[in-house]
Amino acid sequence: MPPNPSLHLTALSRAEFESGFGFEVRLGAGRPLQSRAAGELHLVRRRIVTRSSTEAERMRKLQIDAKRLGTIVHYIGVIAEYFTVIFLSVWLNKMLKIPSLFGFPFRAAGFVLTSFGVLLIAWCCWLQFTVGQGTTGFPEPTRKLVTSGPYGIVRNPMMEGQFLVFAGLGFLLDLGAMFLLLPILILATHGVTVFIEEPNLKSRFGQEWINYTKIVPRWFPRLGRTQGGTGAKQP
């Protein structure tokens, strides 16, 4: 009578184990059979990995959505700032009974200043988005330091564009009170820039930011010089 096939348990490599084949069953010199238990273990492991990947992707999307929401809130706050300053100017004008100060030439100049300021702000936002690969808000900051365009002349061209818009609106809308609020706004902006924004940029960009500040002034441009220091703007 021929002997019964012998049962042998053979160990596999770590890579094979991690792929779900914990062991094999051999009948004599016959074909290897995958253990049913090992196959079920493999399926369970795949489900766990898939579920973990799904949860990680979901968390990543939630983080992105939270940052995007923060950016939206930031821009809503910026728009609210403009309306608040204009409202306060109109209110102060009435409370202080400031007479009409600006005729047609001033109003025409106000239109030019306002338009130039809006274009400057839009240009800066575009550079932050395309070159800096981010936004102007803290929730989604730029990944790269922007030193081209107006940022090669002064370090805060967007803020200067904002001051031009407010000054232009003061002339255009005949709001003398705007020029009472503007110095306060400039001082507040200067404080935020020096004590909050610039330390944040230094921590993010390190020596690149330090070198940039040595060449490009904060507010007032150096005549005949840009970021490269030779009169040519650097990309």
C-alpha cells in the first residue's frame, strides 16, 4: 500500500508574508496550496490599509478645507476693513462738520490714485499666487519669497497700494476726515509689519529673507535701485 502523502509546513520570506502568504501547505511533492487562513488574513490586511488610506485622505482634505476657509475669512476681513474706514470717514466728516475741501482737480487725482492703488494690489496678489505659490493670508502663506515686480522696489507694495486707495478715495469722495484716519492706519500697519509679519517671514525663509531686507527697503524706494541693486529687477 503506497504511503500517505506527508504534510510539510514551510516558512516564506518577509515580503511574501506581508503580501498575505503566511505559510504554505505541501502534500508530498505535490502543488503548494495557499492556506485559507492566510488568504483571509491578507484580505483583512488589505481592508485595513485601504481604510487607513481613506481616513488619511479625508483628514488631508479637511485640513485643506480649513485653510481655504481661513483664507476666505481673511479676504472678507480685508474687504470689511475698507468699508469700515470709508464709513468712519463719512461719519467723522459729518460729526466734525468738515466742509468741502476738494474740487474737480483733486477728485480727478483721487480717481487716478485709487485706480493705481487697486492695480498695484491686484499685481501683488497675482505675484503672490503665481510666483509665491500661495496667498497673501496667513492660513495659506506663500511657499516662495516673492522679490520680483514691485517687491523688488519695496518690501510692502501691497500695503502702499492700500494707502493709495484710501488717499484716492479721500480726494474722490471729498472726505477730509480720511486724512485724519490715514496716519492712524499707517502707524497700525507699520506695527503689524514690523512685529508680526516680518518675524514670520524671517522664520519661514531664513537667510533668503535677511539678504532681501538688506537690499530692498521696507517702505520708501531707493532711487535707481531694485532688488538686484543694479537697477534691473530680478526674476
